[in-house]
Amino acid sequence: MKNQQHLIKNQHQLDTLLADLVNREFGDYGYTVEIKTGQRTSLQNNSMHLFFGQLATALNDAGFDMTRTLREGATIDWTSHSVKKEIWGKVMDAMTGKKSTAVLERDEVSGIYENVNRFIATRTGVSVPFPDRHGPS
């Protein structure tokens, strides 16, 4: 049998493939199954950037400028860009070794958010829910 790949995007496709596999002989080599979750979705991307802005506003409103939150020094207000670079980006790099949000896998986004939210909430008392398709919480 030749190598085959199947892209499964819905339950029907999965059921059809499983039914086909059940009826096949294992032969000498068997099967290898690889599960890939895929790159983060556009909804996740939009939510991440909305979160960056919401967290920046919440930190600024609570009196936590960049230097007070991260290190001592001059007062610098948070922006969406600085949240992405100085908070999300550093956690993302530590957890995944990735330098760009564009290459995140879908399942990595929620893990990074949970770590960012826990760190910021512990350090400042500020917590911003991650936006979803239903809008800000």
C-alpha cells in the first residue's frame, strides 16, 4: 500500500476514515497516525490583539505603568504593542521558543494566555478575560 494522507475537518470525514481503517489488514508495517492542530485561527489572532489592548488599558487604569510592572525606572504607559512584546512575547518565547504570534499553534494560544493572566494577576491584581467570538466578557 502507498503512503496516504487524510485531512480530517469534520466528523463525517473522521467516521469515513475510521470505517475504512477498521476493514483493512495491518500488513507488515501497520499505521502511523499524526495529529496536528494547525496554526492559530484568525479569530484567535484577533482575540489576542484585542486582549493586548484591553490589558494595556487595565494596567494603565490601575496605575501600573511598564516600569512599575516590569522594572524600576521611568514611567511609560502600556500600549497594545508593548503588552504583545514585553509580556505575551516573553511568555510565548519561554513556553514555545517561538518569536512570532503568526506561527503559534491553536492549542498554544490558550496556554500562553493562562500563564500571562496568572503572572499579571499575581503581580498587579489586574486580570483581563481572553476575548472570544462573543466579544469582550
